[in-house]
Amino acid sequence: MSLLSQRTDRQIAAYQKELIETHFHEVENMYRQMRIWRHDYHNHIQTMKAYAAEGNMEAITSYLDALDTDLTTVDMVIKTGNPMTDAILNSKISLARSRHITVFADACIPFSLKIPELDLCAIIGNLFDNAIEASMDLPEEKRLIRVYMELKNTQLYLSFTNFTAGKKLKKYGGRFLTTKGENRGLGLVRIDNIVERLDGYLSRGSEDGAFTTEILLPQACVSSPKS
């Protein structure tokens, strides 16, 4: 192995470690917020009962609006059937929303997968982070990410599409080149390496105004959840 290859491998490993730690903290923060909200649930009910006893409907309506806004920030907006995927997708959707990016997500996958969770987390996290970063170049009303995941027989299919600023991206040496810095480039390499190691299929396409990544990972399903 050449010194350049060794250096690249070290960079990818360091970036991936940082990425996984970031994902962990995002998910941990989301569940912490959910626990706090549930802990406060009793107090919220008591407050609204007090307003109701006073016949103060305006205060109740205002309080419910505030609760609805608060709950939206921690709600599990998508349930795929796979706990780890739910955690990473919902944390990234929450992050995208905080940056005024609309996300349409449709995902249904098995409870248990043969695919290592660390690999799937890396793929989803990198794809979402890249889509969020690209979306920030657009005005808020044009920021949009589409996510689709499903099981096709025993293969897991993933599709990420985000709108982009500017014209169709060009390929050099069979790859789309990133203009967003070294880390994003390492993320793309990491995805490529995982898909190749798992004997999967990867396709990236750039049409005017949109960038799509499609991935097919074989032998995804291992079992159903126990009753």
C-alpha cells in the first residue's frame, strides 16, 4: 500500500469516527428532549386543567399552540420499522428542519438487517449531511430533500434527492467532484467503499436542479422482530 493510500485511509477513518460521534450526539439529544417532554407531560396537563377551571379558553389555546410547536421539534416524524434507522433519520430530519429545509421521507425496512448498523448509519448520515449542505446554497423556499427506502426482495434500496444551485454537475474520472471541502469528499469515498465491500450497487445522477444518489444493498433481511 502506498503512502498516499495509507494517508487517505487514515483521513477516512478519522472523518468516519468524527461522523459517528456526531450522529450519536444528535440521536442522544433527540431522545433526551423526548424524555424531558414526557417528564413534563403531567405538569402540562395540570396547567391546562387550571386554565379550564377558570374558563380561560384563550390561555388554553395559546398553551396548546406552544406545546404543539415544542413537540414538533422532538417528534418521531418517520417510523421505518428499524430502530437504528429511525434514530438516524429522525435526528437528520430534525437537523434539516432547523435549517429550514423541507424533507419528504418514505421508508419501510425490516426490524433486523444483515447489513452492519455502523455501515448503514455511515451511508445514511453521509447522504443526509451532503444533501443538507448542498441545500444551504438555495433560498429557503427551494430547499428540499427526498428520501426513499424500501426492501426489494432481499435487497435494501435507498434513494436520496436534493435540489442544487447551478447547472448539472460534471463527472471527472467517473466521479462527481465536490466543491464543498475535503470532509464531504471523504464522505463520498466512505459511501463508495462500504457499498463495494457489501457487493452493492451505487448510482449518482445530476440533472438540472437536482442531485440523486441510489444505492442497492444485497441480502438485507435477516429476521423479523420477536413477538
